[in-house]
Amino acid sequence: MSAAQARRTALAAQGIGRPRPATVGSRQLNSLIDRLGVLQIDSVNVFERSHYLPVFARLGAYDRSLLDRLLLAPPGRYVEYLPHVACFLPVDAWPLFRWRMAAYREKHASAPWVQANGEMLDWLRAELAERGPLAAREIEHDANVRRGPWWGWSDIKEGLEHLFWWGEVATAGRTRFERRYALAEQVLPREVLDVHIAKEHAFRELLARAAAAHGVGTARDFADYYRLRGPGVGVALRELEDDGVLVPVQVDGWHQGGRPLQAWRHRDAGTPRRIETTALLSPFDPVVWERSRTERLFGFHYRIEIYTPAPKRVFGYYVLPVLVDDQLVGRVDLKSDRRAGILRVQAAWSEDGRAEPHAERIAAQLRDAAMWQGLDAVSVEPRGTLAPRLTLALS
């Protein structure tokens, strides 16, 4: 495959480049989430929470409350767990991570906090059985006091998270984006709870799903989608190749140490002749999750600078890659100033001069983003190589 074919294959597998529907309803949302397999959760809300953004990038403006009803009102089609990091995923995928739940339990068994708080964990199990679902703050206990700074967890929160990691507790939606916890049997259907999948079979299924979501990729690409590690990855990939699910390919320019990288195309992946789109990608969008893959596909070096001290940031705080057709051409640092009703472009950067010819399209996408956020205007700060052209386009 040529590098351009690989890019188009990868974007098409992610649902990017399809005509955007005039109206986005439950059918379109469910279809997209099923295609992606996961929506990553993150608490940063400077522009918009991360799980809303991949939908906007693919479908355009939509009613976020409709997505909330699908994701946050169990029992339903989706549940939270840690397939990549914290993500929403289809309920039927939950049993595929029982091996991870068991691994967490084994890993934590000797941890000092768990050994010192066995009675606390038993009390939480009983409390949820009697009163669940509950948010951590709704549980009355002397230990329900934050430790350390504002992000510190109380022992109650710590215990609930351990039970969540182990699969004993599941999320029962969120209130003001705060998790509500319940025993797994209180929110998950029996047909899901009764399914037990061996680790090797789970690896095979998860890698097949990752390959379908990628279209084309390497072992590292596919494994990272669900954070799979160890020799089981190679075994499962060979089985999927033997069964024709994965087709070996070489992609021009995909090399490591002077040798071509082994890659595969999913048998159902399509390669459109062109991708036509303009999109703002969340820092947590699957297209840019695996940074080495982003560089291979797009020649785009990308790092999140949220946790970098401000004087050391290169591009900005909440920086979104800008996709035009099948290229990442720039990046914008966005903030939704809801009090002033303005979408603030705090910096705008062109990637090697590739964004300037598309300034009008990028400006239109920013206007759409502002309207979707309920904001009245877009304001560009004079920072970054794209800022002058973008300011002119928006004027």
C-alpha cells in the first residue's frame, strides 16, 4: 500500500470522511460508537469533554444530551471500564476484560492500602448491595474525606475504584460527570455477567476489533487500542492472519531500523479514492492515540501539553490537531469562554505551511464548533503561524 492509501484506509475505518447526516439521532450515534469500540473519558473541560469530540469530528453538530442519555442512563448499551484508559464501551465487550480485572485483583492483593482496608472494602460491598447505585460523596463514613490537594481521593473513593478495577463494581451512569457506583449485578444484564472468556480468546477478539477500527496497522498499533501486552498478542495476530481476518501488507515508508514494518489490513477495510472532510480532533481521539502511528500516517509529531508548565509549552494547553481531507495540517489551542460567549483560539499553528491554503475551511469548522457549543463568536489570539491567516478568514 502507498502511504496515502494507508491514511485513507485508516480514516475510513474510523468513520471519517463519510457524508455527515442532516440530523444525528440515536441510530447514527450507536453506529459510530460500535465502529470505534470505545469513547475515551477525560475530565478536562476547557473546550469540551473528550468523549463528545470524536462524535463531532465525524458527524458534525449533534445534541450532546442525546449522547448523554445513551451513555449515562443505565441499564443501556454502554458501560465504563478501562479498555484503553477510562472509556465508555459496549456492554457486550465487558466480559472481554475479565482477565484484566483478575490481573488488577492479583496485582493489588499485596498492596499496602488493600491489605489495610479489607474491612472497608467489605463494608462498601454491603453498602452498595443495600443502597446502590451511589456516588462516592453520597456514602456516609468517617473515611470519606479527601486526602491531599483537591484531586486527592478519600478512602471511600479509593475503595470504590479498586472494586471497579476488579469488576465487582460497575458504573451506573454519572451525575454532573461524577461516577455513580453499583455492584456489577445491579446494572449489567445476566447474559453479560455469566459470560467468561479465556484470556487468549479475549486477546484474539480484541485484536480483531482493534484491526477493524484501524483498517491497517502494525502489531503495536492494534495492541495499543486495548492496551494489550505480552506474547499473547503475537499468537493472536498469527491466528487472525491464518484465518484470513488480517491480510499482511507493506506500507511505503513504514520502516524501523531500516527494515519494513510488518503490517496488516483488516479484510473488511475499504480504501476510498479520497477523503473529504475538515475536523478538529480531540487529544484523546483514536486517530491520534498512538503517537508513533500518528507520525507514520501523517508525519505529525503530537504531544499533549496539559500537564506541561505553561512556560515550557510549545503549542498551547488544549491543542487539537486539525484534519483537512487526509492530512493533519495544523493545530489549534481552544477554549470555550462560556461566560463571554466566545470560542477562543488561543494559538493556531500551521504544519510546514500546509494549513494556510485551507484557512477558510478551518475557519468554517471553528464557526461550526462555536455554534455547537452555544457560543456566539470565534476570537483568534495573535499566537502561532496560522493565526494571521485564520484571523483574516474569520473576518
